[in-house]
Amino acid sequence: MHPPAHRPGRLLVATATFVLFAVWSNSFIAIGYLLGSDVSAARFDAIGLTVARFLPAALVCAVYCFGFHARESLEAVRAEWPRLLACGAFSVPAYNLALYYGQEHGVPAPIAALTTALLPLFVMLLAAGFLGERLTRRRLAGFAVALSGMAVVALSRRGQGSRAYALAIAVTVLAPLSWSLFSVLSKRPAARVGPLLWTYLSVLLGSAMLLPLVPRAWGPWSRLDVPGWGALLYLSLPCTVLGFALWTWLLKHLPASSVGFTVFLNPPLATVSKVVLVALFPATFVFAVTAQEIAGGALALVGLMLAVTGGGVRGRVTRRRLENT
């Protein structure tokens, strides 16, 4: 028999959660900076930034997986290659191309962070679609309120660019959907293989899918200035190498629904960081969120909290089934 798994203390889990979202909330600001959403010119487009971010991270993951854990990595690939390919696709190209498209086309960092709070809602819908969990009136009401809030955000821009902005919001919402699929698919194998090894194998395979697009990033890479390199390495190392590993570690020790709920930290932390940066560096950063976007974001968060809280015995039983998927 295997010895009982060591469960980390609440303080360690809380610290890991805060560190993760302190790092991740600022990723939206770094992304916007590199895509030219602030005052400075764009260093990359959405495709180029996805490639530039993940190839350095993939090198670190490759060294860890096949330099120090080659046997375990090969066994995991042989046993779980379909799921690994899916996790790689959802966590790297699908999530990042959707998010970067939105920010490249005018979605401010705080609003991009807000869309990630939809993750628990998507987990709830996955449970309903694949595990037969009943969508209660409370959840349907929360879903409707959350979508209404996102609609208010999407329709906040007036004039010629209103349709393009609504499309950018819609594409950005595909990012948390991709991440929820990665999280649900990772739960069972990450517990068996190990969260760090599973995450790095997923990043490695997802990054390999970007290899045909390397020429798209090569020119911007060669012209990147020191602040640009700082923002890019922040995305590659703390946000990817550390952040992805912390997320999967939390999935190992907490229910997926509980981990998903922590993404509510992203919007306020991203907003506070952006306000501070605008105050410190007004020539570099701008706070472009309108009052209607703030109102719509608040409405979306109210709907999400209504949808994901409560649920009764049946909901708890079904969520346990989701953890074992």
C-alpha cells in the first residue's frame, strides 16, 4: 500500500494561491504592454507573442522533464499521450491566442483579467454536459446574470469600433474555456504522474505545436528592447514556469471547483496593479477602463458568485465525480 499523501497546511495553500495570482494578475499588464495596448508601440502581435513567450519556457520544461525525469516523462507520454496533447493544446495555443487576440484588439488588462473569472462557470457547464449535473434555477440565474454583465462590457464602446470590440471580448472569453478544459483534464493524471511533471509535459507539447510559427516571432525578438525583454521574461518564467506549476499543485491538493473559484482574485489584483503603474509611470501606462465596463464587470462577478456558490448534496457529489475525470 502507498503511504497516505501528505496534505499541505492551510497557510501554505493560501500563500501559494496569493503568490500565484499576484504573479498572474500582472501578466495581463505585461501582455498589454508587449501588444501595444498602452502608450508604447507594440513589440509583438498575438501570434508572435505566443511563440516568444513559450519557446523559452519550453526549454526549461524540456530540461526538467527529459534531463532529470526522462524515464517518468516517457512513461507518462506513453500512457497519457492523447490527454497530454489535449492539455498542451488547451493550455498553450488555445488559451494564449484567444487572450492575446482580445488584448491586441483593445481589451484592457483589467477586463481581460475579468474574463478569467468565468472559469468556474465553465467548469460548472462541463459538469452539466459530461457528468449529468443538473443546472439548478440558481445556477441558470447566475449564468444569465454573468452573461448579461459580459454583454454590458462588450457593448461599452460606441461608434465605429463597437462591433470589433464586442468580437474581441467574445474571443477573449474562449481563453478561460480552454483553461477550464486543461484543468479538468489534468486533475487525475497530475495526481498520479506528479503536478509539476504533468504541467511541464503539457507546456512542452503545447509549445511544440507553435514551432511552425517561429518566423512570426523572430523579427520582433531581434528588435526587442530591455523593457520588452523584461516583460517577455516575466511571462515566460514567473507566469509560465512557476505559475503553471503552482496551479496544477493546487489542483492536486484542492477540489477543482475550489481552485477555479480562486480566479476571482485576478480582476481586483490586475486593476490595483494597473492603477499603481499608471500613477508611477504615466508616460508608459494608461488606465482605459470605462465606467460601463466597471459596472458590467461587477455584474458579471455577482452572477458568477451566484452560480458557483451553494449547490446542495447533489452538486457536491457531482463535483467529486468531476475531480476524478
